Amino acid sequence: MINAKKNFFVSFLTFALCALLAFLLFGGYGLSFKAAVNSTLYRDDLFEGTGEQISATYSIYCDEYKMSDSAAHAYAPSFGTNDNSIKNACGTLTGMNVVTFYDRWHTNLVPDYTPGIINSKGNYQYIPDMARPATQSVIKSLYSLMKNDVLGGTTSANFKSGLKKYVENAGYSISSSSFYSNSLTVNLSKLKTAIQQNKVGVIMLRKFNYISKILNLEEESRVQVTKINMDAGHMMMVYGFMTLDFYKDGKVIRTETFLNVTSSDSSAKVGFIQLNDYLELEEALIYTIS
């Protein structure tokens, strides 16, 4: 009888300790299981960043290069902010870029704002960010909803929930699907279909490369790729890709694929990410707003 009571007490104590541990890990600090598993804080700015920035510019010596595959929007919104209180906001700015991209069709996403115009070539051209009150108001809202103001960055879970809440508050619905392949690349077929359907993607990175320029120096028979490598958590909006074949003496000597991305930092620029290179992708999502 005494042994039975003792065993019951030990079992109960073990259960209680496990329950307390679970509460502290997943309840007491407001963390979901998913957030606990993927707790990367996405917060880097390419030019005022937290991670080490290393120049990785290189040249490809070739006679010519040709695009063998591609799908990209001609233009994409790319926001920064002049507000000094908005810091470490790559997730916020990525969300702003996604929201503004869809504001072309769903005009209440950014109230009292026209994101672009149809240019002379028939392409929809997004207006560069001029730090107008209408857009800065949305940035501040996303900054708060993504808990960027509390954490000094945002997590995957907070980015998703903050973007969802903002879109639903504006009267629309939002959904996502993965185009992740592995830590070095994405599913280009899914991305191409998304681009053709007037959609955009988001990539979440633990480390990454960023290319500001791909310059063809024909007189020197080389292509120069101006690139930096970064060890920091960062997010970007993806609005296309291109695969380039580089030729020498009539033969393909090298093939590279680049994603078209927004810098999602204070510079408000667009550039490229080189796949299968200095890269650690954690998630890649196609977003749909309707």
C-alpha cells in the first residue's frame, strides 16, 4: 500500500514538472511551438546591418551570355523609411512591399494611395517610395502588428500573423503556399507559375548574398557581378527569376540562376539573390491576397 502511494506520488510529481516545463517553454513566455523551433529574428539592414558584410564581387570571363529561362514582373514596389523610430525592419518592409504590390487591384490595402501607373510600354510601373504619409502609416501599422517594435526585428510567426491581421483588417483575405526546395534554392516552376498569375513571394534567410549589379563588360570579355555576403537574418520580397548561360567559344561554361528581390532595407532598392551560392533559406512563400 505504501509503495503504491509512493509510486503515485512520483508519477504525479513527474507529470507536474513536465507540465510546468511545457508552460514555461510554450506558454509562460508567449511562444508557440513553431516559433520555438524557428526562432530566427529577421532584422538586418544591408547597409546598417547587424551581421558581418563581406564583399564577394566576381567576374565571369565569357564571350556572351543568354537568358535560358525567366519570369519576372517588369517592376516591383520597394520601400524604405525615413522614420528613425523604424529600425531593423526588413520584415516590416517586405510586408509593405507585398501589400503595395497587391494594392494595384485591392485599393483599400494602402488607403488614399495609387501605387503606380501604366507606362508607355504597357507595363505597370510602381512609383518609387517618396516617404508619403499614406505609405508611412501602413509601415508603422505593420511594424507594430509584426511586433517589430518589441523584438527589434520579427520572427516567422509574427511576420505571418501581423501581415494576415493587417490584410484582414483592410477587408481582404490572404493565403500562402511554399516554393521552398532546400536551403540553397527554390522551386522555380512554382515561382514561374506564381509570377504568371500576378503574385509575389517572400524569402526568409539565415544568411544570404545580395547582388546590386550584373554588368556586361563586353570590351573586356567578362561579366562583373557586384555582390556581398551577409551572415544575418533577413527577409525579402521575390518578384521573379532569371537563369543565365555563359558562353565561351560557342560552349556553355557556366549557368547561374538569380532571384529578383527587393532589398527590404533603408536603401529601398531592388537587386538579386544568387541561388546555390552563399545562402541559407529557411522559408520561401508565395502570397495571394484576394
